[in-house]
Amino acid sequence: MENTNLLQKDERIDQLYSQDVKIIQNPHFFAFSLDAVLLADFVRPNHRHKLRVVDLCAGNGAIGLFLHRKLGGTFTEVELQPQIADMAKRTIELNDLTKRYSVLNIDIADVNDYIPKDSADVVLCNPPYFPVTAKSQKNPNQALALARHEIATNLQVVLKQMSGLLKMNGHGYLVHRPDRLAEILAQCQKSRLAPKRIRFIHPKADRDANILLLEVIKDGKPGGMKVVPPLVVSDDQDNYLPEVKELLYGK
């Protein structure tokens, strides 16, 4: 049964078939994309009953919801924009996950007013990728501009808050752009986050990577970072390759 009573103007329900999750989307706001599916796939499974997971810059809650089978415990979705936080709340209802998921409509800079420091086992983030410069071509749609550009937050704040939330030896997961890797690693070091695993995503086999996935451990031992095999998204005809197809549609 389609819960159309949960939908507002211009909204639709999209489905990630591989995880049996429905997500409320609106073309006027930032919709989840392959980045969210890839980051959820990159997270290590952990079915501990008391796990505490925080999703920063959560948008409509897609990444956290894609992990409802892979991670145990409770999820807090932190989203700045009120309309998008409201979509996340209704998406949680749509998937009957209100007992495990909650939404905080706040700035991630204020997250410790609501979630104690050193209390999370896992922190996820799909942050805005693009720094704001004099030459930045920002989207005239403010909701999309905030999701894509570092207007309301930036890499330094994201990693500082990730570190502050995590328990010692807690795991953080970030999806970002390869062209900012040096800056990401420098900020991780400043924030007591030891990079442990990285994966590069290529749109096609002959193209440079355009997405990176990173796993960090709070106060982890230095060194020992693994670069795992890359993922190629599409073939020359723009068809998804088998691994990506499986992530989207299941086996």
C-alpha cells in the first residue's frame, strides 16, 4: 500500500530495492544519489543491540535508513534544513522505523547540545563537497546550494564534530571528492581521526575517480591505511556494472 498521505506537494516515493527502503524525495531539494548508496555499502556490519549511530548532514535520512539491516541499535539523523528534516521524519514513518530512528533539525555545530560527546559508536556523513570561493557557481535554489556548497558548514567542522561524537575507537565514515583528499587527511589528523580504509569510485573504467569513501577510527593507531579495490560505476554505454546494479536492485 502506498502511503500517499505522508506526501506533500511535488514529493514522490523512490525505492532502494536492495534494502527494501522507501525514501520520500522532492526535486526542489537535494535527493539521495548513488553517493548515499555507496557510503552505506562501505560501512562495516555491526549488529550490536546498543549501537549508537549518528548521521550528520543527513538530508532525507537515506544513508542511515539504507543501514537499518546492517547496523543494530538506534540512529539519530541530523539535518539543518527544516523541510528536509521533515521529509526524513516522514520517511522514517513510511518505513515503520520510528522505534530506532529520530531526527534532529539542527546545525551540526550545535550537535553536542543534543548528543553527548564521546557517545556514538558510528558517525556517518555525506557533507557538502564544494568550498565557497569568489568563483563558486552556486545553485540559485538555496536548498540545493546548502547541500552542495560549504555555506552552512565545512570539512573542518564536519570532521571536528564527527570526532567529538565518537567514542574512543568508534568508526567514522565519509563520502567526498578525491580532489580534496590531502585536505581531508590533514583535517583527520587534527581531529584525532586515523584513516583506516579508502575506496575510490570511477564513473567509467577510463575516467578519473570522482568519489572517495573513507573509514576513520577515533584515536586509532597511526598507519595501516588500506586502499581497497576501486569501483567502476558504468560501462561505455552508461549501463550500471554488476556490482552497482546489485547495490541498487539486490541480487
